Amino acid sequence: ILEPKGTRWHHFKWISIIGCYMLMMYYTTVTGWMLYYCYLHFIGTFVGAAPKTVVATFGAMLQSPRTMGFWMILACLFGFVVCFFGIQNGVERITKFMMVLLLGLMVILAVHSLFLEGAEAGIRFYLVPNIDALAKIGWGNVIFAAMSQAFFTLSIGIGAMLIFGAYLPHGRSLLGEAVTITALDTFVALMAGFIIIPACFAYGLDVGSGPSLLFVTLPTILQDVPLGRLFAVILYIAMIFAGVSSLQNMFEAVAESLLNRFPKLSRTAVLILLGLLCLGFGIGMEPISKWGPWMDFVSIYIIPIGATLGAVSWFYVMKKDELLDAVNTGSGRTRGALWYGVGRYVYVPIAVVLCFVALFKHISF
């Protein structure tokens, strides 16, 4: 709507669509894992289990296409049902309650992890910068990794967050929502670190295991928490709703773009096709080591480049007055002049340079 007539910036939408589809495949897989682990905790599989047994259980799941396929099908069906009801009539009301519950449980688990025997080393590892290690890794690699994580966790650059923004009531402040989302995302990230990292040191687990820590460290921690089995079921249910809410905006973005391009297709057919493609991808990627190239491609190329192109369109293609009017929708006062100046003359030039550096640095990828 805000794109000036005669421009062709809408063609860059395919970068966002590709990014949404890749992340959609990832989220359907991980949501299936969380459904499976919720079931395992419900039947008491991890009661009294040693850390090695927990690690072996996760490895066995990754090597079982039948197990992965079954729970991914359930995740896809769950996502389809939500998409049919829509965002506001889908999981929005339940998710609001579940996210508050999830935040409360995370705080409880973070406090518990901080008082585990041997957790002090994990806290130092988490909070105290190791300059020698950073220099060895390379400051450029650290900065790019941090930027990629920031873009990824906030769904910036692939249009996913725009889906939720499109459903906001007209009177809501976009700037206020942006501040709230950023603050909550940072808080959740910090709590996750306080839960996982001290526990890894306390239980002798590999702190560099990546996404598998959610399915190895948490089951180990929850065994020592009073009512840990109940907490585990509630925690994974809350994370399932968080995963489905993220999955929903990606389904919506890809499905609506395809329906707009091919209006004769039915919504049901598009959703089934996307589900089958996600299912095949997830089953074929059961060893977690295979996820690296795919997710690196999304985090290094798709998301940052998509975000940079979006910023270029905001600050150099759209008219300033029209952009600020859109930004100030729902705000009680007009603001954004400083934001516009910093974006146009500082952020965008730096972002363009960094994207080119990242592109050439990883050109062999």
C-alpha cells in the first residue's frame, strides 16, 4: 500500500516468502519434538532417568523417521486448525495465558538452576566476557552471529512479524508494541540462558549442543524440582503454543502469497501441500547436524538481507510523511523524526555494508 507507483520493490517479497517457508519447515519439526516430549513427560519416561539416558532418548528420536513423522503430522494438523480459525480466533486467547504461565515457569526454573551445585561456573561462563575466546573466534564472527540471532528471534526480515502486526487493532501504537516485544524477547532469552547454562555445568552436559539442550537439559533439571513432572507437562504445552503461534504467521505468509498469485487454488490445498513439504523435509533431516547449512543460509543470507532491503524501502523508497504516518498509527503524539534520521543516514548504510561483508565472507557456503 505504501509502495510508490511505478516501483518494483514488491518483487523482493520472494526473499521473505522463501525465508518464511524454510523457517516453517524448522518450526514444524521442532514443534513435533515438543509434542513428543510432552507425551514422554506425561507417561513418566524421565522419572529417575540419568542424564545419559535423557541424551540417548533424544538421539533415538532423531534416528526414528516413524516417530518424527508421526509427531510432525500432529504438529502440522495443529497448525492447520489454527490457520483455519485465524489468528484472533485461533490460539490468541489461549496463547496469552500460556505465555504468562511460561514466563512464570521460566523464572522458577532459572532460580532453581542458579542454586544447583556447580552452577557458579556456568554463571561465570554466561555473564563474564572471555576476551581471549572472542578474539580466537573472531570479533566479526561474533558480531554476525549476534546479529543473525537478533534477526531470527524477532522474525525480522522475512515478513513473519508483519502478519501479527496486520491484525493489531487500529488504535494500538506500533512503537509501543515494538518496545514491548523487544523487551519481552530479551527477558526470555536471558531466562533461558540462566536455566540452561548453569544446569549444563552442574550436570556435566555439553553447553555447546545447540537446540538439543531444550530436550536434554530441561528433562534433567525437572527431575530435581518438586512437582517436576507436572511442571514439565505444563512447560512443554506452553512451548507448543509458542511454537504454533510462530508457525501460524509463517503458514499465513506463505499460504496467502500463493493464494494471491494463484487464486484458483483452494486454501485447503495450499495448506496440505505446505504440510507435506514440511513433513518430508523434517523426516529427512533427523540428524541435527544436517540442520546447520539450512539454518545458516536463513540466518546469514535470507533474514539479514530481507531486513536490509525492507529498511532501504522504508527510508529511501517510501515518502517520509507517509512512512511516519504509518509508524505513528495509534500513537497519541507524532514522533519518529530522530528514528527516521538515524535509519536513513546511519542504520541503512551500515546494514548494507555488513550484508555485503557477510555475503562475501560466506560466499563459499
